[in-house]
Amino acid sequence: MNQRIYSKYWNVDARDSENAIKKIHVKANEVNNVTVGERIIVKFDDYNAAYGEAQGLLAGYCGSLAIDCNLFPISFERWSGPLGMPKKYMEDYFETILKPRFLFEVRESIAYTYCNASISKKWATHRQRLWNEYFDPGKSKNEILSNVPSGINKDQWASFVAYHMKPSTMGICRRNKEIQKMQKMPHTGGSKANSRR
């Protein structure tokens, strides 16, 4: 996860339990410390995209949730589908973690879809970074299995490694690398969402 997102302070509006709106100055890793009853206001544009400072804060906070293997285990092969993360995980965390901390100024289904897309992308990126960091072609499967990253359950790590070392997965990875090599136009849009730009 981008360390800059965690270390940056965001100036956002928050509505308290008495319906008063005030400005707060908060980092993504401090969202859990916001006063109980205060909810950070996230505005959405006509295209159902969040915008403003609150969008950056929400993105950083979703990133911190996505990389927490206790919330979203890395042992699932993908985010959606039959071998993917059960929808119940995201539904529960939207209700118990996101809604108590953020006030989405849009229909709840749109906010859920937005947060789900953000977390799923960051979860997949986190899994790929883990594999890039811990995979060594010179090591055996058992050596990779014994090198469990801190904060990750051994069973999750074993499932994660088994998935990545399946011939079908390795074939997909090889194919994707070849496709990436053929790309002529670099992506130059930057990480900031168009709605924030």
C-alpha cells in the first residue's frame, strides 16, 4: 500500500451525533480514532464517483482494510466468483466498519459498489505484491511455505502459495507478462481519480 496515503493528513467534513458539521484533520490510519458518532462526509458526483479530500481519505482507509488478512484473507483465489471471497465478508465490513465511520451522500447501493471496487482492487494488488516479494524461483515450495510473512496466518499462506504454484496459475502469469511486454503506450494518468482531478 502507498505509504504516502497513510501519512498524509486530509481536511474533511464530518457530521457529529447532533447533526453538526465540522472540519477535521485526519490521516487514513487514524480513521478508527475519530470520535464515536462522527462520520466523515463523502460526496459523490453525477457519475457515482466519490470526490474531494474525503475520497482520498476513503481510498487510504479502504487500502488499510484490504491488506488486513484477518478481514480479507489472501487464501481465496480471487475476489469474486465461485472460488472467490464470499460476499458476506464485504457486506459485513461495509455495515460494521465503513458505514459507522463514513456518511456517503449517495444511495447506499452505490456507496457499497464503490467501496467494494476499491477494496477488491487493493486486495488483488496486495496479493500480487506479497507474491513478488516472497516468491524466489531458486527456492523450493517448502522453503517458500516456511517463509510466512508477519501478520499472515500459516494456513492462509499455504493456500496462497499452493494457488500461485499451480501450473494453470503460472501459465496465466506467463501469458500476462508477455501481453504486458507488448504494450506500447504507457499509462500516464496517475493515481488520482478523475473526479478528484
